Amino acid sequence: MVVTTGPLPPRWPNSGVLLEAKAVHTGRSARNHLLTLAQTNGISKRRVAEVIDIVGLHEVAGKRVGGFSLGMGQRLGVASALLGNPQTVVLDEPVNGLDPEGVRWIRIMLKDLAAAGHTVFVSSHLMSEMAQTATRLVVIGRGRLIADTTVDDFVARASNHSVTVRSPEAARLRELLQGPDITITTTTRQPDVLDVDGLTAEHIGRIAWQNQLPIFELTVRQASLEEAFMTLTNDSVEYRSTDIASAEPVDTAVKS
Amino acid sequence: MIGTLAPISTTVEGRARLRVTPARVLLSEWTKFRSLRSSLYTVLVAVTLMVGIGALFTAITVNQPGGLEPGRSAVSTSLTGSFFAQLAIGVLGVLLITGEYSTGMIRSSLTVVPRRLPMLFGKVAVFAGVVFPTMLIASVTAFFIGQAILRGHGLGASLAAPEALPSVVGAALYVTVAGMISLALGALLRNTAAAITTFVAVFFVIPPLTQLLPTSWTEHFVHYLPSSIGDVLTGGISTSANALAPWTGFAVLCGYAAVLIGFAAWRLRRGDA
């Protein structure tokens, strides 16, 4: 679960929810669908037209929902969540099944909503997407709160800040760098690349220069949100895929 | 078009106004009803059956050598169409609620009306409010067309005849309450096929089957069947000694509807949607 927060004006006490974009009668037009939901709470036709404009469904508002694409259905779901102009908007997996343009649209819309003072709750398994959208992160694994922090802090917590060094003299450099609390790993596939944990890039660069060893690459490794997520939820994964060496973690296998 | 983002409005609908009231739910249910093509078509089919079958059946019977069927009056013959109209209205009642379950709309409906029951009662009210006036117009039309045909054979009754007006109104009431029973079945079973099958079984299949049983058995319950009540309400001359008086029958029919709606409300309230 990822949260985007903006400044909170003390109005809009209610929340708007998108749990399932498919909870729509397929024989009804988008406009009439929203109108039936709006009328139960005394929300005006004008507001219905407004949310249709916000989600960009104006041209298809009179068409039957049965013919909508996944992306249009998702927009309709977001529109229904916005009907009451709620302080808190809760969206469950809003980017699922969207095309790249739709994903970008959701991202911009979420930020606009936050900028307009709404609190936006988004639950998602798409880490890369959340890294770009969210300001605050709540990670829950097996019902336990794993993290409640900012995205940057979350990533920093999980990263080991190791430094990747590529040098034709990797073996010699390795001997020079060795010391207590320092781990150096290398793979047989790339013997010229060292992964150094426990030293700063500045320190490694200076040692190499003092010993006149050529260096082709010196990179401080920063974990991605996805890696950070995998590291921190490792113990709380409900359905773990069996370990395949060096296999990319499969997103959908993670229940958080 | 898609992909452009209109500026997000910060205008606020007054907080106090965002509240669910019975009148608002009723308005919403009316919008639901009128915004589906199937509602309009089914009502049109029901009107056509009420008027068309009534005229056709009247024209056919009156030209038979024996004249009117036994147990049928001039009034009830012209209202024969109500027997067929109730099928269309029954389907309408079922679809009104099972359509929400099959499409998933029910989850949206209950999200905006979290107390749930106003949604069901709103549906029943809108249904009755649309069906009764429409069926009343249809039964009045069927009556006049039928009597015009019968008058050519010296059999026509006028609306001033003592049993005429109650029967014309009774036909509309019968079809409406039968539809409410079907709506309740739909809400209870939550499945279109199951609800329509049950409705057809009770209203169309069981009545002729009772004729296969010995009269000594059936005379105790056959007059409580909804279709028997319908026969009496639409002006039929009952041959059964136990037949309920028209308005007693109507009260029993309303009782069936009330019990079924009660069960549906109980299930809606208790169970997951």
C-alpha cells in the first residue's frame, strides 16, 4: 500500500473508493451509471459531468459500458471514486491492465489530486510505478506492518550501499581492499567486476590511484524500490516462488 | 481526448448534502430503471401481450360455436392477455435485480447505499410505480377492444357493469404483484435463470399439473395458487366452491409478495452480496 499525501484542508470528510472497476451494469451508459451512484447521495448532474471531464471520458459518456476497454473501465471507476469530491481517495490497483498512456494518465492524475489537497491511497504491486508516484509508503506483509515511511527512506533502509568496481587488475585490487568488516564478491562470469561492501567509492578510488591500477567503472549501487521491497518483505511472503538461481522475482507471486 | 486531464475541481458539494435519503435512493433506482433498454422493451412487450392477446383471444372464442369458455365472462375474456403479460413483467422483475448481480453492479450499488435495504425497497417501489400505471392503461385498453369485439355478437359489457371496473383494475394489480413476487425471487436467488425458472414453475407449470391430481386433494389448496387468485381477480367465474373472494385473494397474493420480499431483505442484510 502506497500513500500520496498533500496538504490537508479540513474539509471533504468523506472518502471515495475504487475497489473494482468492473462493478458496473454493462447495459448502462457511463453517464447514467455515474448518475445512479450520484443520486443516492444527492450529488448533482453537474458534478457527474465534471468527473467525466476529469477522467477524459467525455466523448464516450453516452456509450454503453459493455463496450469499454479495460482502460476506459478503469477511468470510469476512478470517476465514481471522485463523485463526492472526497478528501480521501482510495484506489485499489488503479494501473492494472492499463496501456502505457493510461498508466501515465493515472500517475499525473494521482499527483494532481494530491496537489489539490486530497489524500490518495493507492494499493499496488507495481513497485516501479509506486516509486514514481508515491511520497509515502506503507508496506504490509501477512497482515503485519513492515514499513511506514517515505520512498527514499525505504530504499535507503534496504540498500547495502555496495560499490561496484570494474578493473582489469581486479585480483590485485581485491587484495589491497581486503580488511575487517569488508566483503568483496565477484562472479566467475565477470571476474573483472568486484562488488565491495563496507568501503566508500572515494576510498576505493584513492587506493586504486595510489597503486596505479586502472579503473573502468566505479558505481555506488542503489537498490530499486522493487529490490528494497523484496529484501524487506522476504520473511513475510505468503506465496514464495521456489528459488531459481538469479531469477527475477515475480511480482504477482508476492502478496503484500 | 483520452489522456488529457481536465483540471481537478476543488469546488465542494456541501458536506451536509452528501447523505443517503430514501427519496434519493428512489430517484437513483428510477434512473437505473429508465437507463436500461431491456426495461423499456420488456414493458412494451407486456403492454402488447395484454392488449394483443386479449383482442386475439376474444375474437377467437366469440367465433366458436359454443361462445365464451365455461368459467369466463365477457370481462375476463377481454383480460386474458394479463396471463401472458405477467410473464413479461415477471422477467422484468427478475432482471431488475439479478442484472445487478450478474454484472457486479450490486457492489457499486451497495457501496453507495451501505445500509442496503433502501436499495431493495427503492427497486420494489420504482417497479410497482412503473408497472401498475402502465398495466392499468393496458388493461383498460384491452377491456374496451375486447368489449367492442364482443358487442358485435351481443355479448359486450360496459365499464359500468358491476364486475367490470374491479376486474380491469384487478388485472393490473395482479400483474404488478406477480412482478413484485418475481423481483423478490430474483433478490433471493440472485441468479437470472434460477429466478425465472422458479417464477415460471409457480405461475405457469404447477397450475395445470394440479388438474392431474384428484379433486379431493386439490380442493384444499388450489385456490391459494397465485394463478387461481389471478383468475378470480380478472373477473373469472370460479367453478370451485372454495375460491377466494377477489379482494381476499388479492390480500393473500400481497402476503406472498411481502413474505418473499422479507426473506430477500433478510438475505441482503445478513449475507455477503
